[in-house]
Amino acid sequence: MRGPPHRHPDEQREELPAVEGVILDAAELRAGDRVVYPNQGVCAVVGVEEKDIAGQKLQLVRMQREEDGAAVLVPKNKVPAIGLRRVATGEQMEGVFHYLAASFDDPELDWKVRHRDNADRLVAGGVLGVAEVVKGLHSLSRIRPLPTKEREQYDNARHLLVHEIAVSLGVPPVLAEDYVDYALMPPAGVKFELKPPPKPVLLPSRPKRRRPAAEEEDLGLSDLGLDVDLSGALEGAAGEREGAETEEAEEAAEGPGAARETAKGEGGEKRPPRRARPPAAKARKRARIAAPAKAPRKRAAAKKHAPRKAPARKAAKPAAKRRGKRK
Amino acid sequence: MIRIVTLDRIDPTDMAFLIGTLYRAFGVGTEHAGDRPVPREAERPDARLDAVALLREADPVRTFADDKVLYITSAPLALPQGPLGEPPCWGFADFGGERAVISTSKIPARGVSEASIEAWRRRLAREATHAIGHTWDLHHCYDPRCAMHPSWSQGLPADPEIDLCSFCREKSEHKIRLAKT
């Protein structure tokens, strides 16, 4: 199993195929092994040591970051969760270069989605995930300059990719970077014979956390201590909704023919009015602010009533004109 | 301190322009440290110089901590083949290291007119800034107006900028501030 760390404790983790080379058991690690720590870079395993931390004896895997020699200590039982993986093989690297040189479809334009996905790719996507971040942000930079945060993310991703390629191919980092940019920005007249690129990294879907309905209804306006009587307006709106619902239920009970009849006879005299006029314009406005979910229903109801009221106004206007003319 | 070492002769006025540009770009002292012969180990049968071998085998220059050495040659440079072929080589550097080399062979001819000489100097200064930038941990930049943009890119204008973009400048300044000396 792989994937980014949980965002919420109750979030269900999706089962995805593990990235190639991920270390699922700390027992696999041997001193001298070269591994990639997500977001940190290539590290060399020094060994396993035991330390007393807060009264607990912990078994820690000691690693040394190759770039600057920084020490990295990871609890042995956390190794499967952090996404530690082996340095990409030559075959994987070939796939990465073919991916980098391939034409790219439109980059993600929603910055929130893009930033979150890129962060997930850097942690859990393996070397191809890092290449995807570089390529995606590079394509975006051709459309517009990257914002500062993404510029930093692009530089970090590039740094990780270049160093992993350098270690994997056994070349100096600047040469690895030249290879990357030769694929990303080929000189004029150069065309590559590309193999189909590897499948893109699968990211776990993020279900949207929806608030319960009761939470949506209660806006906590009572806590504000406002001396406004909205109860009438709210009751009216609620009554209107109830009325509409009962009417719909009645129509459904009478059958489709009956529904057609009511539609035809909308202008008839026998039909009772659907709702009473709200007490005042101000109260209506406040009610709309207080209950935004109800507003569309109101508008729809108002539209239904509009044809009935419009002729009366039209009829009133000519009368006023006539009166004016008489004067 | 940036020490420039020439493997072939360079006009003193061009050198003066280059020294001034590097000083402005990185804010560290720059000087011409003399000439050195081309190492034999770097020579290849196709009359090009192996850039990686050249940096490894070039005669040492007396340096102190955080000094950078820039070699300049007029011979074309070659890089080892990559997964998609050999990238064009304008220069090469030790990433975060001490040495860098640039070649004037790919720069458009110096000519004799004032404009062509000026263009040649500017391009030489750009490549030098690019190579020294790598020794200060700078990666390639996507901005074609930045000196760290790849030299072979199709997006690069005919007379490219010799300065770093704000992001690369800040990053290099940060690295230089954190340097031992």
C-alpha cells in the first residue's frame, strides 16, 4: 500500500499499487544501501541503532543524506509509512526520460488541486512522480510565470530529480540536469524516437468532506445577539416549502393527467394562492441572507406567480395615463 | 573569489568585461589567474575536449575555501551520451563544487565590428555566469531572460540577458552568505 499520509484520522485510505522499489520492511535495509527519502533525496543507510527517547527504547534506522552528509534517523516501524524507496533503476530512468520528452497535454490550472497533487506526487509518486511535477510546472511556466511557492516547489522537484538521475546513471549532477533539459527543451531540429511513456502515477482520490445537513441549516445567528425577528419570514418560507411539497404530493397522487390540468388552469380563479406575500421587503431580504439555501425556491416560486401579477400592473398603467390625459 | 583560467588566449578587454560582469552577478571578487595548458586526458579523437575529464584533470589553481575556478577554452566541448543522446555543450560545472569550464566555440563569431564584439562579450559573460551559477547550487531556470536558462533552448533570444532572474539571484546570494568565508 502507498499513498500520502492521512489528512484526517477518520479518512479512509485508498489501496493503490505500490511504487516500484518501495521498501515495505525495515529488515530489507542493509548498511551501505542507497535509498531515496521522499522530499529529502538520496541517502545512504548507515545502520540500525537503539536509542532511549522519552523513556522508550526505540530502534532507529540511521541514514546519511549524500548531498550534504546530514543525518536522518527514522524509527524502524515507520519505514514502510514514509515511502522510502530504492534508487530508480536504469529501466525506470529510461521511462522517465521518454516521459519528459513526450508532448504534454494541458497542465492543471486550478492551483489548489495542482499544489496538493504535486505535493502528493513528490511524497508518494516515486521518480516518475517527481518527473511529473517537474514537467507539469515546466509546462505551466510556458503559459505564465510560476508563483513563488510553486517556483520553489519546481526547484525542489528539479533538485530531487537531478540528484536521483545522477546517482542512478552514475554521472555528475550538472550532466544529469543537461539530460533532463535536453529532453524537456530540445534544441531546434532535434526529434527523439520516443517509446510510449510509462503510466502516470495514480494519486488517491480525496473525497470532499461534506458538512451534515443540520450544520448547514444552523448558521448560529442566535449567538450574534441581533434583535431581528426573522421567525415570521423563516416560518413563511418553511410553510411555503411545505405547501409546495404537499401540492406536489397531491399532484403525484392524482396522476399525470391531473398535473397537466393544473398546469393549464394556472390562471383559473379556483386555485388558491401558493403563498402569502412576505410581511415586508426588508424582512424578505434578511430572510434571504439568513437562509441562502431557500432563496432559489423562492425565486422559482416568484417566477411562477409573475405572469399572474404582471397583467394587473400593465392594466393599471394605462388607467393612470388616461387620468393624466384627462387633466 | 572567482578565478578565471584561460586555456587559450583571450583579448584583455574581453577579460575585463567578463570580470566586471561576474563581479556584478555574484558580488564576489573576480580575477584572471593566468593561462594553463589543456590536459591531454581531455582530448578526444573528434578534436573536441571531454568536459568532464577536463575539469577532473585540469592543472590545479591555488584557491581558498569557497573560491571558484572558471576555465575558458576555444575548443568545442563534448559530454557523455545520455538516454536520449548527447546534449549540446556550451559549458560544464561541478554542481555546488569548485570548478567550471566554458567554451567559446558555440558563440557566434566575434567579428570586427563594435556591435559583433559587444554581442560576443555579452554571450561569453552569460555563459560564464551560467557555469559559475551551477557551482553556487543553481539549477537551470525556465525563464529565458535568466542567465541560468539552458543555452541551447529554442526560447532563448538572439542576444540573451547576462543577469540572473530574481529567484536565482536570491538563491545564489543566500548560498554565498552561508558560505564558509
